[in-house]
Amino acid sequence: MKIVIYGGTVIDPANDLAAPRDVLIEDGVIRAVVPPQSGLATGDMRIDASGLIVAPGLIDMHVHLREPGYEYKETVLTGTQAAVAGGFTAVACMANTNPVNDNGAVTRYIRERAQAANLARVFPIGALSKGLRGEELAEIGEMVSEGIVAVSDDGCPVMDTHLMRRALEYCSMFHLPISVHEEDSYLAAGGVMNEGPTALRLGLKGIPNAAEEVMVARDIALARLTGGRLHIAHVSTKEAVALIRQAKAEGLPVTAEVTPHHFTLTESAVEGYNTNAKMAPPLRSLADVEAVKEGLRDGTIDVIATDHAPHHRDEKEVEFDQAAHGVVGLETALPLALRLVHEGVLSLPDMLRTLTVNPARILGLPYGTLSPGAPADIVIFDPHRRWTVEARNLRSKSKNTPFDGWDLTGKVLWTLVQGRVVYAEEEADRRR
Amino acid sequence: MFHRRHFLGIEGLTKDELLFLLSTAESFREISEREVKKVPTLRGKTIINLFYEPSTRTRTSFEIAAKRLSADAINITAAASSVAKGETLLDTARNLVAMRPAALVVRHPCSGAPHLLARLVDCPVINAGDGMHEHPTQALLDMMTIRAYKGEIAGLTVAIVGDLLHSRVARSNVLALTTLGAQVRLVGPPTLLPPEFRLWGVEVCTDLRRGLAGVDVVMALRLQRERQARNFLPSIEEYARHFCITPDALAAAKDDVLIMHPGPMNRGVEIDSQVADGPYSVILEQVTNGVAVRMALLYLLATQEREATEEQAEVGLHAPRRHAGALA
């Protein structure tokens, strides 16, 4: 099976390539990336990418697919349907399922569900501690055998400093990064939004920036002590950005990610007790948003990851204090990231770097590039197409987006995994 | 004038709206002085008090207000309702509204709960206190009480003393007082007095005597005993030593200082009995005015509802209800 993608602009940050190129795919693998009219043999399938961007399939290293245990929120199937519609060809899913992914059997189950869905690649992230309880190390080696790509107690900050130290040491044996949700549980206790004037006015309990800062500072100290690989998930504060910048300058093995909602929205999105603006860490102030953008611009923050966190309507249409934390993100991430390009924060290649080769390298995956010989995981998108987000039309089983009704620019038209079309916009529209 | 469908908070109300609400409330006060304390204004209408927190004063005040307007008042408390069976707030409210009340009065421990109902339930909602957010009828009755003694609110200096962080009474009063032109001073320990309050155009002060210097009005706030357990305070006794409003602490206040408290009081903790029962205390006056304020709001919102329903009937909505009306 040969596919030719012609007429488009190829952006492959891993190879510092951003130019008009045609792409030849053969048997699921990139065969050639060549200047236009280089006389590529006619393929079994030809995709006209005129006016479009052809890039490596996006990689989201932070999603919640909710299976097993919370299939009413999302399944591996619906989550990967959302992923490919958003241009993602690989996702790494967090361990807070039920049962928790803290052993090889659950890891294997998730991978089997992903094979059955046969859409995006799914890489489970194993729990750091048994049951996410923050007490004893999970069966990390057993999960490595079943294919985990990182370890994380995401959602349950590891308050036991000694456990965190041992986890960093132990995981270094497998070259596994530890993705950390940095929120001091004592400082954040009961908090439901950013601490500050808005929380005071709304009468909601706040979470101070310091809750993130103290944990980032602690874990950087532990990375220095152990040499373990530390990945700071969903950075939300200017103080954390400064600490990570300093750690990187020191040469420590620290990486970081930011979510589209944390670089797009401020705490003001909570006004009116909008539970779709409730997430952990919370949306912060404008100064924090500016700081995470600067972190992206200067490379302090390596990755854009969605923290796609589907929740049922019944868990959001409740009192703000009682609403579930989190928002879906897979289908809005690319156009929100393109806003950074339009604002001049990042060039288009640098923006795509944070969504392709950077997460691939952190997770040790051979994807996120269009190098000849690489698996043909590709996204083709129109960077100028305007569309309106309609929550009810999202492919995710849950519709908890704070961007409902937003006009966004940039639309995914084709997504290919291993040279197979797993999403095509026109076709998707016909089915609707 | 006041044309809002719901009464959710003082935030966002204009000075004119506040003054209109106060003068309406003042006009209702006389009814409670009559021999027969009842007018037919809301006859045939039902007011539901949906209370998810214990309350004696506010719930009784709303109930009496409804009854003096001839409305049928129904009280539902969390313990007695289907909340115990796991029903959500929204479902409970939708079921109650299906029985066609003219207004829903909501008290809830979560900030924003009445706002959720106002958005998703088809009925006027009155906020009777939501979490740490607002207690707007309390602020109105406090303004009414101050006006009765001081005339204008503009130009007064008012100290609010105690647990500002957790107080919905304080938030609503700060908004009302500043909108009406008073100077506000917030006094309390730093653990219970977030500095962001300065953005509201008020002074913050951690010294009681300095905070009370020259003030026209002192509002004491109730100190919840559980604050000690969460390490906001070393002990209730130590709080009292620093912040209890005693005759001595009031020495620097104006001679005719008004003493207010939203109740229920912890005597000897936030307020000394000599002060609470003294000649400048208007604490019971506040309670009396509460009925008038709530009568005014029920009148304004419950009669507005009738007009809204008629409009809907005209465009063909709620046809079965129009039919029922025709039979009556």
C-alpha cells in the first residue's frame, strides 16, 4: 500500500524541516519526504494537501482514558476517537483508573483495549504507588514489562518525600520518567480554585501558587539528589516556571509540560461558578499565564499536553465545591496551540515540537518525526480554517470543555497511524 | 426600581437598586406593627424555603415574611428531604419547581449553589446565604437598621470584626456599604483576614482598638468554633482576648456607636454581654427589620414571576397552565 501526500508544507521539527514537500508512505512507514514534483510514483491513495500543514502525528503525554472503571466518562475507544479527531496519533494515559493501573494486568488490559480500538497508539503510564495511596511503590518493573512509558500518581500528589526519593532512584533503572502532579495536599486542602481576589469574591476556597512551588522545589532537590528523571506535569504558576528554568540551567534531568487551558484561560473563567473551569491545578492569574507562555517560548516548558480529563455531566452540573476536577482537551488542543503561533509566542515548528518530538523523546518513543523509516503517524491540518467549538459535537464521551462556543482557527483534516487513515474530516462530517 | 428575576447577591447591584430595595423594605415594616399582621399581596402563591444548613433566624424570618404576605410557606431542610437519599441539589430543586412555587429561597453550604439553580431552574431564586459567598438579605437588613439610626449611610465609618475569610455576611455588607458610600474597616487576625480585601476599597486592620477608633458602627461576626481545629487560631480564648468587643475596646469609637451582630452570638467570644445588651446595641432591631426586607424581596420577585408566566402564556408556552387558570 502506497500513499502519497502532495502539495502540502511539511513541518518536521525533529529534522528542522519546514518546507513544501511531498511525502511517500509505503507499508505504514515513511519512505521519502521530497520537494514537490520530484516524480513520486502514483500511490494507491493520493492526498491533496495543498494549503495544508503535514506534520508528525501529535503526541499527548497526559490524558485520562478512564478505562477500566469509569467507562461512563470515557473509554479507550471514545478517548482515542477524540484523539485522532484532534490530530493525536499517540496518547499516554494516566493510572487513576479503577482498578488503578498499578500492576501489569491492568497495563495489559489497557493495551488490549487500545488494540481493539485500533485508532491512536495508547501508552499506559503506571502508578508510582500502590493504589495511588502514596505509601508503597507500585509494581513498576512488572508494568514496564507490559509497556508503561512513565510513572505517575497524577491527581494524588506524592506527599511522602522519602517515597518520592525512592521512586526516582528506582525508576532510573528503567530510564523511566516520573510525571509529577505538584500540589502540596496540606496547602491545597479543600481548595477549588486559584487563591486570590476572584476566589475571595466568589467565596470559594483558594489554592495558593505556593502549593505548586514548594512541591516543584522539593522534587527538583530530589532530582539533584538521585539523578532520576523528573517530568513536571501541567505547570500552572510563574514560580514553578522559574524553578524549572533554574533546574535546567543547572543541567538537571527535569522536563515540564503545560496544558492548553493553563496557557489560554485565567481564573476569571470560574466567574459564575463555571464548573468547566474547575481543574487541578487550578486556572491561575494573568501573570501566571504570561509566565507559562514565556516558559514555552524559551524552552523551559518542553511539552504541551492536554490533561484530557473527561467527566460526566452529572459530575459537573453540581455545586462548584462538589464538581469533579478537569476538562476534556484532545479535540481543542491544536487550535489553542495555534493561538500561540498567531500571538507570536512560538513559531509553528516550535509549537509542533512541543506536541511531537519533545514528548516522544521524554517517553522514549520512536514517533513524533517524519524521518524516512519512521512509522507513518501523520496529521494534516488547515492552519487557517475557522470553526466553532460545540461541546455536544465532541467525540469524547464527555463534553466538559470550557471552550464551548469559542471560535478557533486550525482544523485537523486527516490523521494517519502507521500509514492508515484513522480520521478524515469530510468522512467524519458525512457520518454526523 | 428592581427588575431582576433572582436575588443572588449584593454584588452587581447599583446604588439606586439598593436604595429602592431599602425604601421598599421600609414601607413593609409597618405591616409587622399592625394588630393584624397580614396583607393579601401574595395570596395563592407558594414560597419554598430550601435550607441545606441549620438556620433558625433566617428561615423563620423568610417564613414569617411569606405568611404576612398571605403566601403559603413551605420549609424543607436538608435532613428531612431526599438529600439523605442521594438526590442532587438540581434534581431536588427541579422537583420542587414542578410544583409551581412563586419563589425558591435557598440556603446552602456551597458558594454559588443558588446561582446554579438560577441558571438551570425556571423559578425566581433568593439567596438566603451561600457558603462563604454572600448573605444578601442580611446586608439589606443591616443597611435598613443603620439607616433607621443614622439616616444616611454615605459618610459613615463601619468596622466589621472577626472571621472575615469565611463570612458571607461580611462580603455582602462590604459590598452594600461601599456601594452606598460608607468607609469600611475590616478587623481580625491575619489568618482570617485575607489582604486581597484591600482591592474592595476597604481598610484592613489587625488591631481591635485601632480598628474601632472613630467608627460609627461596629458589626461583630460569629466565630465558628471549628476554626480553632483548622489552625486559624490557637484557641477561642486567645481570639476573645484580642478581638472580643468589650466596653473597653469601644472606648475610641464614636459615642453613639451602633453595635450590630448577625447572630447567633457567642457571648464572651466575639462580643461581650455588656455590649450586646447595652444601650447602643441594635441586634434585635436587625431581626425585626429582617422580616420587612424579606417581605419586600418576596413581593418584588414573586409578583414579577406572575408577569413572566403571563408573557409565556401569550406566546403559547405552558398552555396547560393557562387552561388550568381558565378553569379557576
